Amino acid sequence: MRRGWATLAAAALLAAGAAVAEAPLQSPVPVLRPAAQAAEAAADPDQRVLQAVEAAIVISPVPVLRPEEGAAAQPAPPVAPKPDVVLAGGGPAVRVSPRPGPRPPNLQRRSVVRASGMLVQPPPPPTRTPGRVTVVCGDPSIIGQPMAPIPGRIAGCRVANPVRVTSVGGISLSQAATLDCPTAQALRSWVDATLKPSVGRLGGGVASLQVAAHYSCRTRNNQPGAKVSEHGRGKAIDISAINLRNGQSLTVLKGWRDGSIGPVMKRLHSGACGTFGTVLGPNSDRFHQDHFHFDTARHGNGAYCR
């Protein structure tokens, strides 16, 4: 009987030893229930602080910034400078390409014309002369400005339909001349029929007329008590020289008695007779030594030329 109990005891000890050998060296820490966690946190101050921080991080909402607040609060990150681009020649390249200029007008039409092989020259821009300078007196060869009537300051000294003439027959005047239309038309006829043929190609041709006098409300030769001059009626013009294209001038004062220029001056004087009613030159009197006086006053059935 004792031997049986001893055998059973030995077997029990062997089983217990095997169980002890297979058991883990350290038991796992049990997970505390919520109530137990609260109690442990209450007992440990550090644990309370840790839980408060974790709760603040998880629960606190992230504020949403407005666009303007975000732009002010969060500055834009700095832009890294772009590296210089070096050309083959060694100089830095332009980082920003220049903006191309505006396209020329009628670009599509030009491309069509070029493709068709036709060459079309654009028309030249119209030339404009300031002061409304245009054709006057109904004659395309007379250029100037229409003017308001000139009443005059003394009796008989007035112009009903004056014009300010700047060019006749393609020949410009050294100063704009105030005339009536019959006188302007007579001057144009003298330029075409006498002046241009008489001067011809001398000095390159006629460039302009040197005007010594035109409209002026005064008496003849500015003499007291004399009749009103035709200058006071817009019917007279005085020419003192013919300006040539090479810069020289044929003056009445020097040319009238010159051996080479004199014949030209005589033709200019005589060719005005009939076209104008009165033609005066150096042989007429002391008042006309340096100019030709042309006016459209009529003397009976003919003209007065001296």
C-alpha cells in the first residue's frame, strides 16, 4: 500500500515539474478596465498630465483661416532665383522674351498678294497744309485760303471777296498775298505765259516769286492826298525778284540794267502788259526802281505799261 502511494506521488511530482518548465518566465500585464485606469490616473499626477495633453491634441478643433488671414499669416515661400542661362557667346540670355509688336494692318491681304506674285504699293498718305489751304478762285493752279470781306479804313479801300494766295502755277510766293480773284488769275496767267518761258532753265528754273507788297489800305505811293492805291482794293501785287532753284535771285534793282539779265527782265515787264491793266517798272518813276507793280485796274480800252 505504501509503495502504491509513493508511486502516485512520484508521478505527480514529475508532472508538476514539466508544467513548471513550460510556464513563461514573466506573466503578461493585465489591461486595466476604464474604472481602474481612472483610479490609477488619480493616484499618479504624471499620468493625469499625459492624459490631458492627449485629450487636447485629439479633441481640440483645428481653426480654419480665411483666405486673407491665411495670406497674411502664412507668407509665401521664397522663390529660389533662377540660374543665369549662358549663351554660346558667353553673355547671359534674356530670361523673359520681349513682347512682339502689333501686327501690321492688312497682314492677311499682304500674305495673299505676296503668294500670288503681285506687288502692290500702298498709296502715299495725303498731304495736308495747315490753315485750310486749298484751291481758290475756281482755278486748280491757284492755291490759298478764302477770306472774309475786308471793309477798309478809308473810303474806297476795301476788298469784297479776298483770297490769301500762297502759290500760282506751281510757283510759290515768298509771302501769302491778299488779292481778289481777277488779280490772282492774272498773276497765274503771267506765270504760265511769260515767267516760265522767259527764265527757262536758268539757275535750274523758277523756285518762287519775291513779293514786295500786296493788299495795303493806302494812297498811291503813300503820298498824302493821292488817290487810293489799287493795293487798297486787293487788285495789285509788287514783285521785287525771281528766286531760282540754285539759290540765286534775279532782282529787279540789279537785273534791269544788267547786260545778261536785263533782256529777261524786259520780257517779264512787257509780257505783263495786257494781262494786267497797269504795269510799272524801273523806267516809270523813282518809286519803282526795285520792283514791278502789277494791278488789274483798267484804263479805257487798253493797259498802262511803263
